[in-house]
Amino acid sequence: MIKTSFTGSLGVVLLLASFFASAQTPRLPTQAPGLEPAPVQTRQLAADRPPVDTARIFSLQDLADLVFANHPVVKQAALLSADAQAQVLAARGGFDPKVGSGFDRKLFGGTDYYNNWSNELKVPLWPGGIDLKAGYDRMVGTYVNPQYRTPLDGLAGVGLSVPLGQGLLIDARRSTLRQARILVTAAEADQVKQINEVWLQASKDYWNWYYAYQQSILIREGVELADTRFRGISRRALLGDQAPIDSVEAQITVQDRQVQAEQLQVDLQNARLVLSNHLWNKDAQPVELPTYAVPQRPLLGSVDSTEFEQLVALAGARHPTLIKLDAKIRQLGVEERYRRELLKPKINVSGTLLSRGDFYRSEVPAYYDFGWDNYKLGVDFAFPLFLRQERGKLQQTRIKVQDATLEQQQSRRTILNQVSAVYNTLKAYERQLAVQAQTIANQRLLLQAELQKFELGESTIFLINSRETKLIDLRLKQESMRASYEKTLAELYYYAGTRTLGTN
């Protein structure tokens, strides 16, 4: 009677086990009676993974090489400096020599009314706003105004035009050229800032890809572990050493992690596409990151107090924003000086030494040659009585200087505080990573102990899954902190106005 009851119970157990086994995927392996039951777990999320083929690693340096060489925004930033240089070239045009010539003639009824031919070469000089002039005029005819009439061979002249009041110290063309030269510095600072912004975003996208990759790896390991456990428990249930319902719980864990793995695979693909936004070849064609590429391990380079002080000093002295504002202040300083110059009266003195057009001929009398007795002299004077336009422009310029100075002061304080804040965050991540490593080691011990208790019949599959899920979560958090550390390090250099210590 007892034997029959035992046989019936064993049949029910085997029937339930076969029902759960037929509803499970993948199909259970066959197990011959009498063999040792499969282990519940073969490994526990090893701390060190097998080394990856270095040929598959797409490092951060590889990304930097491609970004700085081929990225369109980096190339676009280089145009800022080229545009500023073009403005300097245009401003130099104010000092270009100019040649002018004009010819007029009227012949009517057999009378030569006038035959006027005037030519001038004007060479602006930098000091004093002086213009050097050389000319040749031939104005002959019956009705030419006597004061303009010249000998038949024409009249040559060489002279100067000198501003004695407004324009002596600085004029419009010198102001424009000086401001254009200062704008080159501002454009170069803008170029550095744009490149730094591109690199910061590229670095963040790289470490987001790294985190997505690590998530996918860890969850796939979790799927393998859960699947191994499911197979082992199912075999034990077939042998009668395990409750059949435990295999259901083990399968739920497998399925839950499979769903996570599918979603993380999509996240990994999207992160790879986002990173590919920064990848271009030398022919300006976009390229995509290969699916077989893997990210490098974070270096987690520590920034000590000495390096931090260097970054603070660099941020306060060479940050692109501060350089640009300094250039703006210097540019406005030139503008203010020019506006002050406009408060002076205009006094222009011009003098020209004259000679007959054929002065090179030896038979021409000496008194027709260049000399102090043959000259033209002119003086121009103008002065607005109220100077309201000039004084208004000067006040506006001074207000702009004050505004830019205050903006520079606030920007410097903000930048230094940002550097300090990011540095504090970086140090906090260092401490958290150290604690997290200890927590993971302890959690791994708990999981191993729980497995041993399970083998002795003192634990449940639910507790094992909980311990293992907690370990996976801790590992995911660790990888998240590593990625965040590297992104924070990139931010530290960015807020200091550089990409790495010692570079612009």
C-alpha cells in the first residue's frame, strides 16, 4: 500500500514536470535517470571578463582623430578665423594707393572750348593720417577758367594732405584696421569654443554608447545565468529533487531578462547611431560605427589638486569666452578713442609742389621746375557747434565698454565656479566608485553564500534570483558611474576652456 502511494506521487511529480517542461523555451535537454543533477549556476558575473580583440576597440582617441580631422562643424569653425582675416584684408584696403583719371573735351563750331585731362595718384600713409598725392593735369582751351588753365604740356604736382586736428592721431581707416585685427583674436577664441563644444558632445555620446554596451553585456550574462539555472532546476524537477513550481519561477526570470536584453539591444543600436553623427571620412561623407566595434574601458584618470589649480588658472586666463570678451573690450577701446578724436575740429592742410609737365626736358627753364616758388596750398576747417552727434556716439561707446567689462567679470566668476563645481562632482564619483566596488564584492559573496544554502536546502530560488538581480543592478550602477565619471571629466576640461590639460 505504501509502495503504491509513493509510486503514484512520483508519477504526479513527473507529470507536472513534463507539463512545465513542454511549455518552456528553449526545449529542455534530455536527462537519463540516475545521472547527477545539473548545477543551479556555473558562474556569478565574473569581475574580469575575457579580453576583447583590440582590433575591434574603437577608442576615444580614434574618435578624436576623426572628429578633429573631418567633422563639418570643426571645419566650419575654422572659417571664423578665415573670415576675420578677410576682414583685416578688407580694412587694409583703406591704405591702398588709388589712381584716378578723367578726360573731358568740347569742340563746337571749330572752337576748342576746353580739353581737360586730370590724373592723380593718392597714397595713404599710416602715420598722422597723411595722404601723399602726385598728379598731372592738362587743361587747355578757349573757355577754360584761367585759374585752372595749364601750359600746353600740362602741369605736374607732388604734395601732401595733412590733418592737423581731427584725424591726426586716429582716423576711420586706422580705427577699422585695428578693430579688424582684434577681431581675429575674437574669431580664434570662437573657433576654439565651437570645437570644444563639439568634442564635449562627442565625448558624452561616446560614453553613453559605452554604458549602453555594458548594459547589454551584463543583461546578456544575466540571461545566460538565468537560463543555466532554469535548465538545472528543470532537470532536478524531472528527477524529483526540486519542486516543479521552482522551474516556473526560474523561467519567468529568464523571460524577464530576455525582454530587458531586447530593449537594451535597441538602446545600444540607437547609442551607436548617435555616436555616428560625429563620424565623417576625409571626403566629407558620413560613416556609421560598425556593429562589431566595442568601446574602450574607462581610464578613470584622477585629477589631483595640482592639475586642478592649473585648470583654474587656465580657465581664468585663457578661457575662450574671456578671450572673446577681452577682445571686445579692446575693440571698443579703439572705437572710443576714435569717437574722442571726432570731438576735435577738422583742420586739413594740403600743399602741392608744381612743375610743367615736361619738367624732365633740360631746355625747360628752372623756374618752371619743382621748387618752393611753384606750389598750391589749401586749408580746410570745419567744426560742429554743439557736437551732439559725436558726444552721443562717444557716450554709447563708453556704455558698451562698461557693459562688456561687467560681463567679463561675471563670466570669469561663473567659469571658475563651474570648474570648481565639476571638480567636486568628479571627486565625489571617485569616492562613490570605491564604495561601489566594495558593495559589488560583498553582494557577490552574498550570492555565493545563497547558492550554497540552496544546495543544502536552506534557501529558495526566489532568494537566489533576488541576490543575482541585485548584483546585476549594482554592476549596472557601477558602469553608469564610470561613464558619468568620464563625462564629468570631459566637462571639467570644457569649462576650463580646453579639451585636455596642456591644449587649447
